[in-house]
Amino acid sequence: MHDLAVLELFHDVAGSVPAYRRFLSDHGIDPETVRDPAAIPLMTKPGYLERYPLADRCRNGRLDAAATVALSSGSSGTPTVWPRGARDEEPVMARFAQVFGAGLHAGSRRTLAVVCFALGNWVGGMYTTAACRRLADDGWPVTVATPGNNVDEIVRVVEELGSLYDQTVLLGYPPFIKNVIDAGRAWGVDWPAYRLKLVLAGEVFSEQWRDLMGERAGIDDSVSGVVSLYGTADAGVLGNETPLSVRIRRFLDSRPDVASPLFGDSRLPTLVQYDPSARRFESGPDRTLTFSADGTVPLVRYHIADEGGVLPHGDLIDLCRTHGFDPGDGPDLPFVYVFGRSMFTVSFFGANVYPENVTAGLERPPVSDWATGRFVLSTAEDADRDRVLSVVVELAPGEKPSAHRERLAGEAIRAELLRLNSEFAHYVPADRRTPRIELRPAGDPEFFPAGVKHRYTRGHRESR
């Protein structure tokens, strides 16, 4: 979606969406005078979605024109309702077709697609199910099963049906899919026999995590067999990993001297490709993302507040080659990188501590053998009111807590924080760098409740 297309969308929405007309009026803007996309005010959740009635945000004020509705996760506040229709599904379908086609070869392989997202009004499960069903309706040899986020049901479906297909694809959030793989291994499931592939969304994971899942699931090629989607409740799937983007990300993971200047950060973000004819990304305020997309609720320069940026295809390929790496062939599409929501950090001695830093620690052996990878990061005060970094870690099913395991987890997280986070290494006193670890059982209702999207950070809490 180039500048002209954004302007066309802007004028169309100004003429057909009641809330947007009022939004422009409230900003003192006459749409007839706008000739440059930069003059279009940014949409935000509080400034637009929470300010105008739901029906008025739909074209012609017609909420009943939507075929279905979905809810946002509510991870940053009150859930938002998103009406959906056929117009919304087309660009999403293109992304699923690219993932299932280029990486998984599902056009020629009988594929069992097992939806492991929570089912219901939340966007992940039902939207993913609809997209996979559309592939099947379009003639792909894909069969969809919907056990949702029930580990027992997922394993039962795979064991009963997986051997009848050429491959089985699990679709879900990364930490939950890890739980499924680990639980199955503990129960004696022969994952390699089902020629497993993973399609993931919602969270950043490391290349070490990708390899770990490839190893545990028996995936021969984790570059093409473990794929991430950049999806949001706001507009469905915005982009997706391709074998090209994964090869580049793995190169950048091995070359922090190249990655850090490129991303302006020591962290490694998710790197996906997107179709600019359907979505127009812009780098918004404070290294966050803005995009424009048509739909039942059109979004024009919508500030999604995901931390990241845009990279032209040719520029990123040239950068790789300049540093001695040829990433090979792939889609001629631009890249967008995403760290996640910028609000999901904890400040400790003036250093921003990111969930990705802690994740890297929990992925190190032997911690990865008995921890699920889920955690809650916060700051706390000890008995003397000194600040401590607190990490509540979820144990794998059947595993027991111990002081020895707490020490191992704390040391692993500290090592990754010092390796990956220069602020942490420079700002935090040496005697405060090891986080205080609390081990909780799998599915602990206070920190790891079932059936809801997990939150990796919390505000300040009292130390135990």
C-alpha cells in the first residue's frame, strides 16, 4: 500500500465511516485539503477506538454488516471488539497461504492442522480456524482439528489422526506449544512419527528456542518447519516469517555486531515479511509501528504501539551480503521487525529488563529440562526495602521445586542479562544482578492460569 493508496483509503474512510469524520473534525482537519499521508493524524486505541461508538467505526455505521466479531486479548486493558467480514479475511488468507505453501509445502502434502489457540471470542483460535478452513475450501489437502488449548485433547487428536497424514501442523502460542511438546514427550508420544511442523504467533522467541523445539519435536529443518506469524487482534495477520526471513534472522543472531546497529537494540526481534499492497507499515513515534489497512473497521495510520521498524527488502539483502552472508532466494517483499509491546518491560536500577532476556536464560540447559519457559517478571522489595528483580518460573508438569533449581535458574538468567542487555550490565550493581527466583507448579492459578493469554510482566509487588 503506497502513499497514493493510503490517501485513497483515507478519503474513502472519511466519506463512509461516521466515527472517522468526527475524528477528523475533532482534529480540525478538512479531508478535502489532505494531499500528503504525513498530514493524516495517527489513530490510537484511546484516541479513536475508545472514544467513538463501535457501530460508528464501521463503514456506513453498519455493525450488522460484519459476519463475526472477535475480542482483543485485553493484555493492555479492557478488551476491544473487532467486527470482521470477507474484506478482512483476504489479506490474512494470503499470509496463511504463503506460510502453508512456501515453508510447509501443504499444497502437495496431506496436512492435519491442529489449532491450539484458545477457542471462543478471542481472536487467535477462531480466526486461525477460519483461515485454515479457507485453505481447505480452496482445494488444499488440509484438514482442520480444533482441540483448542487443551493439552490432553491435542495429544489425543494427533495420536488418533496424525499417522493418516503426510504431516501435522500445530498452531498456537510458543510457550503453550512447548508445553504440548514437552508433555507429549513425557507421556511417550513419538512426535517425529507425525512429521510435525509448528506455526506460532503472539510472542518473540529466540533462534535457540526454535532449534530446541525442532529437536524435541523431531523437525528435520527448523528454518522452514517452525514459522512465526505477526498477528494482532486489530487487523489479523500482518506479516509472516518466510524461509528467507528466518535465514536472515539466524545470521543476525550470530552477528550481534551487525544486528544491534540495524535494530538499535541488543535484543533480537521477530523478523517477518509483509505485503505492502495490503498493509502499509510506517515507523511511528519512539520506534513503534503504525500501519494502514482496509476492513470492516478501516484503520488509517493506526498506531499499534508495537515496538519495531520497517526494512526495505533490497536494503536488508544488501546488508547481509556486505557482511559476507548470502541469504538466498525468497519473496521480494519488505520486512518488518517487531520486539513486542514497548510497555512490557521492567525498570530495575534504571535499566530496562525485557522478557526476551529472561526467556533466553530459561532456554539454557539444564533449566530448559524442567521449566516450561513461562514466567512472570517484576520488581519487588526485600525486608530491608532494597529493590530486587523477581522472576516467578513455571515448572514443567510433575517437576518439583528446590533451592538448587532456583539457584540454577537465577544464574542462567543473570548470565543472559549480562550478555544481552548492556544497560543491565552497566547500571545494576554486581550484588543485585542475580534475580530472586520463585518456582511454581505448572498451571499455578495465581501466575499461570489456564485459558488466558499469559502476561510476562507485572508491576511492582511485595517480595515473599
